[in-house]
Amino acid sequence: MESGGAATKIVALIAWVLIAAPAAPTPATAAEAKATIQPKGESKVTGTAAFTDVAPRGVKVVVDIADAPPGTHGLHIHEKGDCSAPDASSAGAHFNPAGNPHAGPKEKARHNGDLGNIEIGQNGKGHLEVVDDLLTVKPGAESVVGKSVVFHAKTDDLKTQPAGDSGARVGCGTIESARK
């Protein structure tokens, strides 16, 4: 019977350790921001964009577009979070705190807002998912919060200055912190 008593004491000790031990710290929740893309001009484009800080540095960008013409379209972050103008000109130029030239998303010397292109299928839908190391959701010069995401009518050629010859702004959404 001694072994039964020892086993009971061990079980009780393990239970006490599990209950009394401080909880493991939970990892910090990643900073997030979101935008709802609304049509501009005569377009019917709609969509969403989500921005999540990822380690060690950068932002995961996920964009879903609907009701857009099939083909390849430029997609950029613009410097102002203002989509109020009918042509989205109120969004300003590409987000470019470092003053770099326009380029493709794989180039190191480029606008922070140069996301490149998104492919739209015959069903009018497109999806883009990238991690961009020139952006953050946290406060600072590279933060996307308070900027806008703009969907363009044409393909971004990734070289023409200042905006890749991507045409009219046919969809725009203000990027806001997901935490209020």
C-alpha cells in the first residue's frame, strides 16, 4: 500500500505544479491593418486588403479583388489615406518615404508602395499574397496605416516613372489599423 500512497503524492505534486506554475507568456499579437477597396470612376471594382506585421521584419499583404476586368493590373500603396476624389487622386502619389524610383516589388531601391501587379481571372477575381520588407503596420515612417491601397486600370510595367504607366485609379481603400 505504500506504493499507492507514493503514487497519489506524486500525482498531487504534479497537479500542484501545473496549477501553481505561472502561465507561459503568450506571444505578442501581430499588428494588423485592413482596407476595403471601393470602385472609382466608372469601375465596379471591389476588394479587401489585409496587412500583418511578420517577423523578423516586413508585412504580409493579402489582397482580394472582385468585379474587375480580366488581365494584369497595377496595385500600389499610395501616400494618403484619402479615397474621396472620384478618380482617387486624393490618395496622392505612391508611398515612398525613402525617395526611391518606381520599380518592381523585388527591387530593393523602389517605392515602399510598389506591390507590382495582380492577375484578374475571367471571373473578375484576383488574389495577391506577398511579404514586403519595406513596410510595417506599427507606427513609423514605413507604416501603411493612414495610407491607401489603389487598384489600377492597366498593367504596371515596373519601370516607367513615376508610377509604372499603370493607368487610371479604378479602386481605392483607406488602410486603417485593425485595432481600435
